[in-house]
Amino acid sequence: MQIGEKGAQGAPGFDDPLGLLVACHERIEGHCATLVRLKAYVCVHGGDRDAQLAAERVWGYFAQAGRWHHEDEERDLAPLLERQGDRVLATAMAHLMAQHRDLERAYAPLERILQALPATPTELPVEPYVGLMRAHMEAENTVILPRARALLGAPEIAALGRAMAARRAVRPRAP
């Protein structure tokens, strides 16, 4: 049985950093869905090899790409948006950035269990994390990122893309 999801193809590049953030949210949603399936799977099959592989994929993604994603938003996108002078957007962005700490706290017990498989957990606490993450991404996708597209000019978008690429030690494509 395959518990995990296949990766997204054709994701935007660093020349469309806001699109890249949306694509990342799509991958995060896939990993959240995997966590929900994994919880049900482990109840029946325990921490078998399929469970371990799914846990490794989820953990691997959140250990690296998930951290980069939060840094993209906190270190690069939030300051760009703050400089736009939109008070409502700044307040929403500050709230969402604070949620990153809530997400980290909700993920910590889950991360320990994912790393401990094949030991069969008595409980896989996916709901607090998955629920918070889904609400967080919804707010970013419907409020923050559309507003960012409307407010940021080409130079800011390019700077955001360069910063995101540099964080990943990737050389962005030339325009």
C-alpha cells in the first residue's frame, strides 16, 4: 500500500516566488494528507516498512523544505510586505508569522514519533498540526499571497526569488 503522495511536477521557479510558495503549500497539503492516512494505517499495520517510508518522506520534507518555507516568509516576504504600508496586511502577516511557532510546537511530538518508527506509537497526534497547518495555508493563499501579488513590483518579486534561491543554494534561471 502506498501511504504517501507523489511529488508535484511543473512547480513554478524562483522567477515566480509567490507561485513557488503556493506550490509549496500544495506539497505541504499532500504531506498533511499522508499524515492523516498514516495515522489510520499505523493503527492497523503498526510501524511496518510502508509506514516507515511514509514517515521518512514527511519528516524529510518538513525538516528541510518546511523550514526554508517559513524562513522565506519570515525573513523575506514579511519585510517586503511591511514596507508596503498596508496596516491590515501587516497585522495579518504578523499573526501568520506567530503561527509558525504554534506550528512548530504542534509538530514537535509528531516529529519524534515519525523518527521513532518502526516503534508502534500508541497515538499519532496529527490533528492539532494538520488542522492548524491547513488553516494557516488557507489564510496565506487567500489573503497574503494575492495581496502580495497586487502590491509588490517586479524588483521586489525578483529580490524575493533571489533570496529564496540563495537559501537553497540554487542559482536562479536568468530571465
